[in-house]
Amino acid sequence: MKMRWVQSLITLVAVALGVTVTGVAPASAASNTSLRIMPLGDSITWGVGSSTGNGYRAPLWNRLAADGHPLDFVGTVRNGSMSDPDNEGHSGYRIDQIAALADASLTRYRPNVVTLHIGTNDLQGASEVDSAIARLRSLVDQITADVPDATVLVASLVVSTSSSEERFRGTYNQATRQIVSDAQAAGKRVAFVDMSSLTTADLADPLHPNDAGYQKMADAFHRGVQSADSAGWLKNPAPAPARVQSGIAGKCMDVNGANTADGTAVQTWSCGDGANQYWSAYTDGTLRSLGKCLDAAGGATANGTKVQLWACRGGANQVWQPYDGGYRNPASGRCLDVPGSSTADGTQLVLWDCNGGSNQKWTTLTTG
């Protein structure tokens, strides 16, 4: 009875604060949990309209740091005067354009919190609101598949003075609540963050908040993190992606040409710092780079089976277990191998009988 009462209280407080977190067992808040946060979205995430270029990110950082969280903001772009300006905000992008880059970025950085504000440009353009809603639902599913242990905070769109956006914003925001509710019902750590506290007085131009507006956004996302923390959602980040070096000196596991097409060769190449040499180990046994999985071609198990990049689909040919200093595919019983111990760049990896050779050794290289 007491546990049920506490859970009801957390839910009521969250709703009052404009943060919808339901259907989860509460736990003691752990404000010292490390947060690897990816601010994801368009120009509002980038910080257009703020005097510093920081947008909501700097005031959110300050709030979370005051709570005691060790922090790291992550993303492929940097903007603003703050000490950690990393983010994944792309000016002018629609939901589908964010979706196109999300897999690679999410699996590259493995955030445990994603702050998502997206859809303004969809409603500005010729797209119908129903199409934008469908794309948002797909994007939320995509994010939770890429980083299943992360908390995803999905914000309603802020007010604007654009007639084209305002015509659809209410419908879009209501649908966003439903998308979040459906994700929670499926057991995902997704919460709705209400940005309705912003008014037109908080805008620097028809679409972008001013400093006061960005402070309100930061406060709302901060409440979202606090609510998720109280609900027991926040977990320490997964190990950061890293380069995987072969036992062949100076060679790393590499996605040919950083191509994300299914069937792209996974090979050895001189070690560098490209995203196509960073790999993440997931709890389902997959190794992922650029949003896709290391895959034994066609599900084959014979010696010499080519190893490639392929969309993650849960097949046994995409499972890799640590074994004798390397990786073994349990479905075939064979190991990830550099054929002939070749030292040439571009040598495609294969399955081969496990033999403990240096061409079957793989070492994770720390970043930094």
C-alpha cells in the first residue's frame, strides 16, 4: 500500500510539473548518476536566438550540475560559449532528416538521456501534420531501439508567431503526448516534457526562444530528468564506443568508406579516428557501428563467410561473444578473423575456425 501511494504521488507531481512519467516503479533518487546527454533536434537545440548560442543547454547543464550529476553533453556538432557545447542540433532539419543521422550518432555516443525537441520545420513546410506525427512516432521508436537503456525526454513544440506552424502545433503536441504514452505502455523510458510555459514574450523571432525562453526550456527538461530519476529510470551510461584494434599491428576494425548500406564490408584499416572505426557492444550480443550491426553474411556459418555491416535484426549471425581475446559467433562456433593475417588495408573480415592466432585477437582502445 505504501509503495502504491508513493508511486501515485510521483505521478501526480510529475503531471503537475508538465512531465509525464507513468507506469514505472519508483526508486530513490540518485542525483550522482553520471549523465551522458544528447540534445537532439533542430535550430532550437542548436541555440538560435540565444545571446550566447547555448540555447537551453547551458542553463540545463547548470541545473543538473547543481544536483550533483557528473555531466557530458554529446553530439557531432558544437555551438555556444558553454564549456561543453556538444549537441545534435541541426538548423532547418525536419524529423526525417534527424532520423537519417540518428542511428550513427546514437550508437556512436551511447547517451543515457536524450532531450528531443523536433517538428517545427515539418509544420513550417508543406508537410501535413499527420505525416509529421507519424515521423515523430517512428523517430521515438528508432531512438529507443538504438539506446534502449536511455531516458528519452520528448518535448512539446514551443509557441511561435508563425501562422503556418501555429495552425498545427496544438494537434502535433497532443499527438506527442499520445506517442509518449504508447511508448511507456510498451515499457520504454520515454517521458513527455511540456513547454507550454513559454509565451510569445519569450521569443527572439517568430520561431526561436530568447534567453528567458531558453531558461524556461531548461527548467522543463530539468524537471524531466528529476522525474525520471525519482522513477528509477536513470542508469549510468553504457561503456562509450571505442575503436577495436586487431592483433595485426596498427590495424583497426573498420566499415569500408563509412558506408551505412547493408552489405558494406567490415575490414581492417590503419587505425584512425573516424566514426566508422568506433564500435559499441550491446547487451544483446551485437557489435554496432554507424547504427548497424556486425553481421555474418547471409547467416552462413562456413569458414570464409564474409563479415559485413547490416541492419540489426536480432539474428544469431549478429551475435558475438568475447572468446580467447577475440570474438566468437556462437551460431557458427567460429571466430572473427583477418584472413591470411593480411596486413593490407581493406582486408575484409571473415569467419574462421578459432585458433588463437593474432589475426583473431581484438583489443578495445580507449578514447581520449
